[in-house]
Amino acid sequence: MSQFKTLPTLVTIAVAMTVSGTAVAAPAKDHTQIQHNGVKYRKKAESMVKKLSLSEKLDILSGPGMDLTTYQGQDAINLDESKDVSGVAGYINGVKNRKLDIPAIKLADGPAGLRINPTRDNDHSTYYATAWPIGSLLASTWDTRLVEQVGRAEGNEVKEYGVDFLLAPGMNIQRNPLLGRNFEYYSEDPIVSGQIAAAMVNGLQSNHIGATIKHFVANNAETNRFFNDTIADPRTLREIYLRGFQIAVEDAQPWAIMSSYNLVNGTYVNQRQDIMTDILRGEWGFKGLAMSDWFAGNVSGLTSDFSGDVGRDVESAAKQVSAGNDLIEPGGVKADLAASYAAGTLSMEAIDNSVVAILTQVQKTPSYLNYSYSNQPDLDAHAELARQAAAEGMILLKNSNASLPLSSGAKVASFGTTQINTLKGGTGSGDVNAAYIAHIAPALEEKFEVNSELTDYYTTYFAENKQTNDALLGGYEYCEEPPVSEQLQILVDAAAQNDDAAVITIGRQAGEGGDRTNTRGDYLLTDEELQIINAVSAAFHAEGKPVTVVLNVNGVVDSTEWSDKVDSILLAYMGGQETGNAIADILAGDVNPSGKLAQTMPKSYSDVPSAQTFPGTDIDNDGLVDESHYNEGIYVGYRYYTSFDVDTAYPFGYGMSYTNFEYRNPTVVANTLGRKGKKGGLIQLSATIHNSGDVAGKEAAQVYVSAPQGKLDKPAIELKAFAKTSLLQPGQNEKLAFTISARDLASFDASRNKWIIEPGAYQVYIAPSSDINGKLNGAATAPVTFTVSKEIVVSETTPGALALPQGVPTAGLITVAK
């Protein structure tokens, strides 16, 4: 293992994921035909394969490079260069012979919007794409209808800019708050991740372009991501890390899935037949193509100039194809595949299976259908939708004495360099070349009378002290906060006398290729940030005036050491190009906040169950992480905090509103569990949500189930369903319906390779958050119950799949258990 890690110039380009859709949905009839007429496409693909030479088949399995010059002497096959798109991440090779004319297919990043170059050689036009809210923020809307709408609009840009597949959405589990790529992902919970991803895929693919869910699977750290080995037991992998992917596959059938860089239990994911074929296709019925992440597998011994072969396994490509990873990106492995076939280590059957999987999807693409794209998506309409989605995902964590919203025309003192240098999204392949970003300071000026002396101070300070961080796939500007000098203290004191309220913006950036740290300036606030919070709070509170902190952050930060000093906290995450406007909409009350946490905010990082094992362990003392032991098993996030009675700063599912909601008449409507012909049956529930306050608002209601303790250890509660109301006027009610399928209710019995529902009485909590005992607001949620009379076997699985490495017992691996 260690010989594969000493690659100082190793290319670390990972392809990010985004979600897409169309501004105007494609006709339902066409969408249905594309989605469900798979037999037609597969049969044609099988006939195509018979007309291909071995060389042409291997071209299809291996991409041509990222920009057509990556591998000298090899161009993308059958690409009309007049229809190429500058800035795409890669291609699927086409074929042109006497019998076939298959064009090259274009693949592009990323998880928060289409990533292409805005400018092109010898072209005076610009080709900007919408920078959408990051994945964490979209999931925090808890609104699958809105997310699908965003998907439709994103997919419209993909199609109208001539791209065929979007390498998105990203849907790995947020196992630890320090994962550098958490911004791309949705949640610590697989039900949220799966349902939000399915909505995005459906929206994206309504445009007849492909979605690519990723990174499959257990890619929950970026540190040494090419070579890190995830060590996790089968139940943990299935219930937590595979479950969201299963939901997205079964409920939305994405055209593609991208395998991850990491190993799982000793073998690269893209070389594991149990994951790539037995589970993905055999158990879940995946109909799409599977592609590698860029340079994934131990083929990635390639160095930055594509000339090195340190630790390179020439059989890696063949192992991937044999396992069911059809497409190897960005390519350059055709010779390896040919050599493996000649040596008998790669069969023609495996080659043909993968070519068929790829060509089945290729037939659906705009390029194959010769779609005449416009290069003119409606970016103005999409910007409005981005602003709406950003505002509806932002989370009001604290609002003492109703200090928000601020009154119209209020005098506002705005502090922090991030109000000048607002962050629209994370770095790496998740970045988007947008036309603009709405910064916080000018956005506030549109709604309030903003203290110009303070704005001028921070504008000048940023200009004189900004630095550049050379992040993967592009750098970004940042600036450390100024210390509270005598000059700044004078400004603070004057603002407290003359202004009505203070807003302090805190920023954090992170991204692909590295993880965050539990240090000041990252997870913890800097001394300077704490100084300005202390100084502003003291001065404004002395005058009886409120202080709000806005968190324009990539991932959650510690709030425990400073939250009691301020009146309001808005977790804004990164709202894309409309970030500043969406924040201003919330602070002004033009939008009532309805976002809720899709990841827990712990009181202390040391409380995180994976704190001691993230990002991993250096086994051979070479200075690089080798293995990540998933010591908490199924107790990830709120499953841990609720089961072991560990207090949090803000619990999973939590978020405040400017109004109040009552939950009335929670009811089990139907229980068909165990009925034959119903895929195991389901539980149907309902509850009425009543707006008992004075302001119109939306409410995200969540369904938590407490299962009886049988032979399988169970968390105290698990989220099983959720729904969001429409905008309810004061005094208005809405009856929400919830469905829990047998699939989503079941637990995995690894000893029997079965998903089962154990008998007994189940308690169900229809609640505003995972705080069902009322620790935060003092109001406990009363449960309703349903009963399962005997064990239900929901499905059987592949025997021996996902087994731990020899010599690693489950009992020794999992240190967190009841």
C-alpha cells in the first residue's frame, strides 16, 4: 500500500457533482419515454457492439483526456470541435466507422452549477453559468419540490450549453463536520441525502441530459483520498453510507454513477464487484453507466505531467471494468486494457457489458440526438430561483427577544471582511464561473441604512490585506479579520450610539483535496473574530441594541464559546451568486426563514463520535493517512447524540422561524407492512401543521421512529420521512402526509444477509426536529404507535458482500455501541 502513496506531483483532480434541471420542464411524455424505455436503448446498444472492433470498444471504455491535449497524439474520437465546450471535465469517446456514427459525449462538473469556461479563444461572447446554493444549503430547505425545480433549471443550462452529463449531485454522508467537501453533500442522514438527490436527479434529467450521483461510496474524507482505506462493517455501510445512493437509484434512476477514489475494506471501490455489480445492479436495479472518478484506482500513479508511473498497477483498468466500473476517466488506459485482454485478465464479456452500459445511456444524450443548443439559457430567471432557494435553506439558529427581522429602514452597522468578500461556494470542481456574486454589504444597503464609515473601513482593509489561496482547480481571495484596534473600537462605539442594530459576518472557505481542522481560523473562530463579537456585543448591548452573527461558511463552525454573547445567529452557508441578497431578504423579513439543519452542530468537536478516527490513521508511519476506521458504526450524527444523551449546540432538524407552528392530530393512517405484492408494504401517517403566529411561513416537519429493541441494536430514533408545508398564512392549517416504506424502515441483519423489520411496538414522532424530548425548547413531542406482529424480511442481499478485512472483527472495530 505505501508504495502507492509517494506521489508528490500526483494529479488530484476529482470531478465534482452538481444537480441540474430545466427552466421549463420537458414534456412529461418525453421524460417518461427517456426514463423508462430502457429496453429499447439497451437492445440498440447490443446491436451497436456487434459493429465495433476491439480497438473501438476500448476507446469507449477509456476517455480521451480532459482537454483533448492531455494525452499526446490521441484526440477525442468523433468530436465535432465546433460543438466542443471549453472547460468540460472530460468526454466519452465516440466512434465513426462504416456502420456507426456515435459522437463524443461531453461531461462537466459540478455540484453547485455547471462548470465551464466563461471565455473561449477567438470568441467575444461569455458563457456564464448560475452559481446555485451549495448542497448543504439546498438540503436544509427540506423541500424536494423546490430542489427538483432547481434541478430543472440547472439541467437547462447543461443542455443549452451543449453538455451531455453533469457530474452531480454529490451525496456522500457528512460523517464528520471537518470533511472539506461537506459543502457538496447534503446531510449526515441517508434519508435526507437520498430523497434530496432523487429530486435533483429527476429535475436534471427532465431535460434529457444525464445526472451522475457520486462519490460511490464511503468517500467521507479528502485527506490522502486516492489511497485511504475505509474500514467499516457491512451493516454500517448498508444502513448509512449506501442507503442514500440506493434511494436515489431506485427512486430516480440516474443515467450515471461515479465511483469514489478510496478503498473499502482493503480494495478500491471501483474494483469491487460486490459494490459495482452485485449491489448496485443486482440488488438495486441500476440501469445506468458507472464511471471512475478522475484518475481513480491505482492506475492513478500518473504524475502531474502524465508521464510518471510510480506505484502504477497496469491491471487497475481491467480490474475496474471486470468489477462493473464501465468508464475510466479521464482516460489514457486504452493500452492497459488491450494488454490485459491479450493476457487473458480481461474478458470480452466484461468489455461488451461495459460498452453496452455506456452506449445505452449515450443514445439519450443531446449530442447523440444532434440537439441544436442555444448557448442562451435564461440566467436572469435562474438567478431569481437561486435567490429563493438560498433564502429558504438558510437556518435561523437563535433569535432572542425577536431581534430579527430588522425593521424597514433600520440603521445597520455591518462588521467583517466577508461582507465585502462574500463566499458563493466551495473550492475545487464545485466552483462555478458565475457572472457575479451579490456581496452582503451592498445587498444590505438595498434594504437598510448601512453605516458607511464601517463599510469603507472594511473595504479598505480588505483591499490592503487580501491574500490568495491556491486551492485545487483555482485559487480564491481571503482576508483575516482585523484585530480590534483603537481605530476600530472608536467605530464600534460610535455605531452603538448611532445605529439601531449590528450585523457581524463570519466567513469560512474549504474544498476538494483537503479536510478542515479543529483549530482557530477553521472550525474554531479566530481571536480577532472573538474580539469583534465581544466588542460589538458589549457596546450595542449597553445601548439595548441587538447583535446578529451571519455565518457565510462552507461547513459548520463552533458556536459554543460565543453564541451567548449575541442575540441572533443566521447560518447562511453559501447561497451561490445570490448569497448577499438572500441574507438581506432574511434579515429584513422579506423571507421568513424556514431552513433546518441537515447536519448536527455539536457543542464541542470532541463530542463528535468520529473525532478520534477522522480523517484516519497512519498505519505505516510514513506521514500519510492509510485507513479510516468507522468506529461509530451506525451511530452517525444525531443517531449518536440522541442515543447516548449527548447535548448539542443545535440538533439535527432544528431551525427557527419568525412565526410559530403547532403540530396537531398526528395519526397512523395505514399499516400495510408485510403484505405480499407491496414491496413489503408501508406506513402512512399524517399531521396537521397550524401557523399559530403572526407571520406567514413554511414549516419542515420530520418523522422519527423509535424501533423496539430486538436482536439488532437500534438508535434511539431515526428519521424515516419528512415534508414541508406551503406558505401558511397566520391561522392557516395544512395537513401533511408521510409515507415510510418497508425499505426505509428496515434494518440490516448482517449475519443473515437480510433487510428485516423486527416485531414489536414502534413509536413515531412527527416533530419539528430531532429534539423530540424538548431539551432546546422545553416541549416534548408525544408519539403515535404502530405494531409489527412478526418479523418481516424485506429483501435478501449478496452473501459475503462488503466483508471486513481478515483479522478485523466487528466488535473490535466499533467502539460506540449501546
